[in-house]
Amino acid sequence: MDSFVFVVAIMATWRLSAMLSYEAGLFNMFLALREFVGITHDDNGEKIASNGSFFADLLDCMWCLSVWIGGAVAVSLYFYPVLVYLLLPFALSAGAVLVEKWARD
């Protein structure tokens, strides 16, 4: 795996994990997914509690979720290297988010 693919994989893993774990998403789709698996939120979209199921605990922990997503990304890229181009928009988004956070702080 060359360094370009490695960086894309890291950034895409972080971006996908963050979106699923704590962002609302377009039309609140990630919020709805978390509620579907048993995570409750307050009126502001902040997590309140989890029902303790595997998927609720998984989506409740960004660090835990990133291990699973990272594994899926690694296996996918091993068997289908061209998938790096599907991950590239997520990696670019991750870079934009990091630059925005750096610029505002």
C-alpha cells in the first residue's frame, strides 16, 4: 500500500466514523440510524443514553467504530484497490474539516 492510499484510508476511516458516531447528517439520517439501534438523543441531538445493544454501543463510541470501519476499509482496499477513489471524497472532507477546525481555533 503506497502512502497516498494509506493517508486516504486513514482520513476516510476517521470521517466515516465521525459521521456515524456523532453527526446528524443530511436530513438527520445518522441521528435516525443511531436512534434505530437504540441510542436516545435530547432535543439538540446530543446523546443521552444507549440501550446497551452491540450496535448501539458500537455507534456510541467513535473509537470503537473506527476499528471496525478501519478493518472494513483495509480489507476492501486489499481486494479492490480501485475503491480508493470511492474513499477519496471522505478523505478530502476530513481534510476540510480539520483545516476548518484549525482555522477557527
